[in-house]
Amino acid sequence: MLKHFLQKEFRQVFRQREMVMIIFFMPVIQLLILGYAINLDVKHVRLAIFDQDQSALSRSIASKCFASSYFQSVQSAQEGTAALLEKGQADVVLKIPPHFARDIHSGKPTELELIADAQNSNIAGIGVGYTQGVLGRFLADEFERRLDRQPTLRKSVHQVGLRAQAYYNPELLSVYYMVPGIVVVLLTVVTTLLTALGIVREKEVGTLEQLMVTPLRKFHFIVGKTAPFVAIAFVEMSVALLVGTLWFGIPFRGSLWLLAGASSLFILTTLGVGLFISTVSGSQQQALFFSWFFMVFGMLMSGFFTPIENMPRSVQLLTYLNPLRYFMTIIRAIFLKGSGLQDLTGEILALALFGTLIFSLALLRFRKRIG
């Protein structure tokens, strides 16, 4: 009986052209579009230079800055910086004081001033960091040239070198961080939304009551309704991993078996949410609303867009109730770091607890509603 019911459910899913589009084509399109659109990399920072020195050294600084691919040259500030920032024509202004070159060569203390438009704190912080990096390298080279001209200074000057390395994402590309997160979002949509809509649709067309009077057991009904979406979720995750590794070039460093096991626990959780939503919804519109509410809350509180550490303390505590938080950490750690079971024990146990509780609660409520 269960075998025939499963065959019927799979045929019903693939019979609807719109459902096939939602399940297979839309996630791939979303992955490709979001992989490029949700980009936290800051490039082409608009830099203006207010050069009050007009020396060969100050002009060399300007040339060095604009030789970097990080900066986009805008008109130089002539009367100050307020007008450029107020009109939104520059992100960062570098102010070079009068007699800067003379003070440098004579050994007098001097300073450069960086002024940033901090309406967008991300661009401002990264733009200032880029500028500081370029200036630091330039001034270090200038200092080295000065030592070459005055070799006696080397005996009294000791330089400290700094070597920076970026693990797991050497090129500092945000796509490495975003694509695994998009996989979590796609799994959530497929298993939560489609499960809820599939069961509620049976209510609306009146076939749910007909199924209940057949010899089919309630357990078989639930398995038949959820199994197709479990299979579809794993197929979509496989496709998403292939797109991430082959199209975006993101290395997969972890264990596929560990990822599959963690994904099973997460899918158990989201299926439970979809099943629970179907018990409190009287129409597909209501199921869509409740599912959308859960997915938006889950995404925003998972660390997908904003690191959880940057959230207020009260909100950070609230994220512990969000299953997406744990799976987001797991998939990124397995994907990029190659983390093992011993590194992710806490997150996996949390997912197992959430999956068991949520699915059991949904199962009890579902049996009560159709009993």
C-alpha cells in the first residue's frame, strides 16, 4: 500500500509543470543570480584627494592610490571635503597637509587625514582600510629609500615586518561565504513551503478525507507526503554543490557523508515545520503566509546576511531558537574549512534536538487533526 501511495505522490509532484519549475529550475536560477548579486566585496571606492602640499611626494601618493584597482578617481577636492561628501560624490577623502613632503624629509612629525562618508558603514570601513593599506606600503617604501640615502640611520632604526595570511578564502571573495548560505535557503524553501502547500492542497480539493477512509495508515500518509520532498531536497543540494564548486570555483574541503547526515537532520526539522504549518492553515494562501514568515525570520536570524556576533545581545540569544543558525554554521564549516564531526558536535546535537522535537510535535498535532 505504501509503495503505491509513494508512486502516486511522485507522479503528482511531477505532473504539475509549475511545480517542476519551482523545484528544479528556480533554485538553480536563484543560486546563480544570488551568488553574483549578494556580494559583500567592496570595489571601486570613490576616492578624492585634497592635496594642500602640491609636492612631488604628494602627487606620488595620489598616483599610488589610483594605480590600485580598489579605487575610482573622482574630482580632487579644492576647497575642502564637506561639499564632496555632502553631495555623495566621494566615499573617502584623503587630506594631505601643507609642507607634508618637507616635514617627512626633515623628520618632523606629520599626519595624513582620512575622512569617510559613513552612511554605509561597510563601505566606509573597508574604504578607509584600503587607503591605509596603500599608504602604509607607500610610506614604508619611501622610508626605505630614505635609509638608502642615509645608510647611517640603519643602525638606529629597526623595522617590524607584518605578514598577513587569509585561511579558507585566500582571495577574500564574498561568494565563498554566500553560496553555502544560499544552499541552506533553498533547502528551507523546498522542504518547508512545498510540504505545507502539498498537504493543504489535499484539504482544499477534498482528497484528504478520502485518503483517510482508505486502508492507508496515517504514518504511511505522512511518509508518502514527505518522502518526495526529501528526495527532491537532496537532489537540489547536490545540484547546488556542483554549481558552487564548478561554476563559482569554491573548493569543497569537507566530508560529503557528514554533510549528508547534517542535512538529513536539518531536513527533518524543516519538514516538521511544514507539516505543522499544514495543521494550522485552512488554505494554501495561509500556508504560504506562515511559511514565508518562518523563512524570512530564519534567514535574517541565521547569520546569512549579518554575522550573529554583530547583533544585539538579546537578538543573539533569540538566534539559538533558530535551526537555520546551526545548519548555516555546519555547511560553511564543512564546505570551506573541512571541519569534522568533532568540530561540529554542538551544532549537530542542536539540530538533532530541534528535528526530533519539531517533527514529533507536528506529527502529534497532525494525527489529532485528522484523527
